[in-house]
Amino acid sequence: MNAGEQIREGRVDGRHIKVKRPLRIGFLTSEYPTEDYSGGIGSYVRQMAHSLAELGHSITVLLAVTSGEDVLQDGPVEVHRVALPAFVDRLPEPLARLSSLVFARRLASLAEILSLDVLESPEFGGLTAFLNLVKPQRLQVVVRLHTCSAICRSLSNSSATPMRVQIGCHIQDWLERRAIETADSVTAISQATVDLTKTMLKIRRDDFHVTPNPVNELFFSCRETASASNHPMVLFAGRLEWRKGPDILMRALPALLDHHPSARFCLAGGDTNTAPGGTSGLAYLSSLVPEIARKNIEFTGFLQPDQLLERYRQATVCVFPSRWEGFGLVAAEAMACGKAIVVSDTPGFRELVSEGVTGMFAKREDPVSLGSAINLLLGDSGLRTRLGAAASDDARSRFRGSAVSESILRVYRETMALA
């Protein structure tokens, strides 16, 4: 498809004009909020799907599942649950995967039926690894870098793995590498993600488009700062995962409570098995809390967006001490809410936060540095207000769905024009 085919002619107020036609866009994902659980990729897909639909484009989500095909309606977005044939389960890997050639043929058929112009897929899982072999000529495949499996493993705090598991990891990396290398275009949530993915997967291509993730419009409704309280609240939002660094916050607790004995600490996120030895993160974090501080700590478990919004509203300071982040969606949500934030000094956060302007940095893996930054903000309401206001303005200009959608659309149309 060339650039001319993206243009339609018409008349407005008697004038002859040329306008870009709406696109038919598909999002391929293995998670989506209509299912029981959705992580960051699912949240991104839903936000982008609805934002693009509001701009007048036709949006379809292809939800890769193991069984139970059907079609659901999520507002203006049609969700097709797409499964592998039953016989595929009996095939050896990598054939017995959603990234298999069998699944690619199913995707190609659906793309043809739906007349898709563009199909976007995450790199995780390599779902489009073989699609270039069978896709319709008109279809342009865009792969988005979120966090590849190799990065996740490097930050998982796991012990040595058996040879069988190592072989599976090599296959996974190969599929994800192939999906990236054969895509018509590749976007990424940050330059930090591009750099680390290229290193971990030995990617040869260099034509990446960095576009941030959008923030749910719900979080832009919260601009007020927390009211003065004798019980300030420090909020950690995110999975209780080793990579997210909640244990670093727990180790900063004693010094913080010495200065602010009435402070409350809320950890809002679901449990994972990424604590030392592959054990429960919640159990491990609970074991780090001094007995005297237990009344100051709350673990909420997984929260829906409206529940998380309420926690942001209550928060005095929001803290994200991740060991690594490609983007940091929860930090961007807190910024949208006008909250003063503390983040770890990692490349992804460096792209998200301007130090001393829209947030504060703490040294990576350093409870003392983290505690010092939190302590400063808890004691200085003027600083909190200035940082929160600047963060909100920055988030509105960069992370609203409409702004991100326009950036993504430029990539889609450029890819189509070059086809």
C-alpha cells in the first residue's frame, strides 16, 4: 500500500480537500482487561484501542487464548478470542505455541477477513514470529517492545535453571528476535528498552520508533494534592515483584519511621513468586517489616484502576524504587494525578522524570538514598506541590491517550507508505 491509498478526497464548505482515511487496526495480545487478569501489555492495548477508536479508526483486538474462541464487544472495540487448533498441543515446541506457523496462518486469515491495514503485537512471546511468511500483502506488522523475556529473566532473582528450561528460554528468545527482525516496523516504550533489548537479543536492526505508553484518562481527573494530615501516606504501586524493588522500601522503613512515626505505608499490587528462592513476594516483604511498624503497613493486593485512583488521591508521596523499568506506567499515573514521586535512578525513569522538576531520584538499590528522598518530601509541602504540579502538566502533554495515539498513527502511516 502506498501513501496515496491512505488519502481520500472530499468537500468541506464547498472546498475540495484531501483527508487521510481511517485505518483498520488490529492489536494482537495474550492479555486484555476483559479476562481475569491483565498486566501492563493488556492495559496498554485497551487504552490505545479506545483512544484510536475515538479518533475514528476501526479497531479490533485479537486476543490469543488456548481455547474458547468467541467475539466480545468492549465499547467501540471488537475483541476476537483466537485459539490454536486442539491438535497443536500434541506437537513439539516451537510448533505447540501461539507463536507457531499454525497460529500465524490463523492470524493471516483473520487479517484478510477483517481487511486490516496494520496489526500491532508485543515482542513478548514472539506471537508474530512467522507471520511474515503468510501475511496478506496489504497487512503491515508493527511489533512493540515492552519488556522481552530475556530482560524479565535477568531481573527475576531466580536461581539456576535445569537444562530443559534453559533450552525453552533459548527458543523463546529466538522467537522474539525473529518477531522483531521480520516486523515491518518496531516501536518501543523507551530508548532504554530499545538499547537493552538489542543487547539481550542481539538485534541487528536500528529503525526503532520510541513512543511512550498512554495513561488511563481516569488518572487525569485527580489533580488535587493530599490534604494536610497527621498520618502522611507513602504509596508504592506495582506488583510485589523483585524487579519493582518493594523490598528496598521495606529496608528504608526504620529510618523513615524515626522521623515520621505516624506515617502510613501502602503497597498496592498483586503478589508474585519472585522473592529469594522463588517464594511469595508478599510473605518475604512481610518478614522485613519490624514488629513495631506492622500497624503502619497495608498490603492491598491487586487493585482495579478506580481503586488505585483512590489510593493515589490519599497519597502524600508515591515511591517507585524499581531495579529496572522500561517505562514505569504507575509512575506516569502518579504524575498524572499531580503527586510528588520518588523513583530509582535507572535509564527508563530518566526518560520519564526530570530530576528536581517533575520528581526526585534515589540511588538504585539504596534504601538510605530512597529514605532520604521520601523524608525530604514528607517534610516539605511546598516542594511536593511544585513537583506534583509540574509532573501533572508534563504527563498531560506527553501521556494522554490522544497525544500517544497521534504518535503511533504517524508510525503506522509511515510504515504503510513505505510498503
